[in-house]
Amino acid sequence: MNIIISGLGIIGGSFAKALAKYTDHHIIGINRSEKPLQDALACGAIHEIGTRESIKTADMIILGTFPEAAVKFVRDNADIIQKSCIVTDTSGIKGQICPELVQLSKEYGFKFIGGHPMAGKETNGFASSDADLFQNASYIIVPCGADEKDISFISTLMKKIGFGIIKVATPEEHDRMIAYTSQLPHVIACAYVLNESCANHKGFSAGSYRDVSRVARINVPLWTELFSENKNSLVSELDEFIENMTSIRNAVAEGNNDAVAELLSRARDVKERTDG
């Protein structure tokens, strides 16, 4: 089948490389700038550089761009997408984009299924993409009313390129949980390195600093958009986090060791119950 990947950054590029490595599908790349396309063609991640004419032949389209750009790509090309084509995104938010993409799919007859690969790195661009980025990672399917056979097709394809866990969620559940598991940690990392002590950490830091600060090397335009488009869920998680931080801060400030120990014990118990 012909699979078009729109956007050859780290995620779109990794999809191209994984599909080329683990399947026999014909991979067509579309990208705003030329260099990632040439690099992808040279390394075998794509078999063809796509044009608007290529879209007419697509059996599947994977949107590897920022959320708003993904919607724009579909809006601009909806009239030439085959009715049998499955369109799926890779965006970290769903509530803001799924309604319009579902509406476009109904209006023009193609199929839309939301998707979110739970994988990435702190670096960006095609040069950071990896055919094995998705090995044993989780893939979230947001069906948006799609047929079971199309959902099954997506699930099977994602397992073929390495995903170990397939999770199905509504847009609302997806955005609520991603606010906690992905967006909140990025906020924490950024806030952490904004402390003045960060400038002098070398020689005083080890694994704890590295683990907490890793994702502060952030793609600013992307995460600004993600935070903005999921602001209600993210602010709710931030409020609860600040409340928990304040409880620990006040117990430390008051010299209340029993309260500190009780809060730390509760946290350890939650972690052990949740993750073993």
C-alpha cells in the first residue's frame, strides 16, 4: 500500500524509517523543507518524494506535523484524498483537532483515526529519527467513531513496527492523561532548571538532576502549542501538583519531620503500587 508521511521530523521520520525497515509498504514523504526529504530518500526511509498528485494515490496518510499544521494539511487536501484512505495523526492533543478532522472525514468520505505514539527524544528533526524509536513503546488509538476493522488495521501495523502496548481512548481521556504523563513532566523540568542553582550544578549533580531536567531541552514552538491547546487539563494537573509541593514545602519549613515522613511514605507507596 502507499503510505504518505507528512512531516519528516523525529516522529514522522521515525515512522518512515520503521515502515521501510519492518514492512513492504511504499513510503512517500512530504515535508515543508527539502533537506529532510533528500536525506530520507538517500537513507531509504522513503521511496518517493510526494506531491499533491501523490496524495490521490495514498491508502494511508500519517500526519507527523504539529497539531494545527496537521489539520491544515488535511483541510487543504481533503478533496483529493481517496474515500478508502485512512488518515491518522501523531499529535499530543486530541480535543482540539479531532472534531475538525472527523468533520472533514465525514464531508469528504475518507477515514480518520486519531493516533499518538508515546515515544520521542529530547532532540528534534529528521537527523534524530530512528527506525527503532517505537520498540516496546505505547501507541494510543483514538477511534473517533471509526470502524473496528480500520482500528484493527492500525493496531496491527503499529505492532509490526515495534509498539508493545496499544491503548484505546476517547479524546477527553487522552488529553486528561497526557496532561499528567507528558505535559506536566515537561513543565516540571522547565521550572526546575529555571532555579538559579542550575547554572552551578556541574560537579554537584548526578542521576537525579539528569532525570528531572532531561526534557527541559524542549521544542519551544511545539510544546507552547500543546500546552495552549490542552490548557484546562494541564492547569488542573498543575494545581494538584502545586498543592502537593506546597504540603511538602510547608512541612519542611515548619520542621515537622513526622509530616515530611508521612508525605514521603505516601509517595513511595503510590509509586510501588503503581509501577512495582
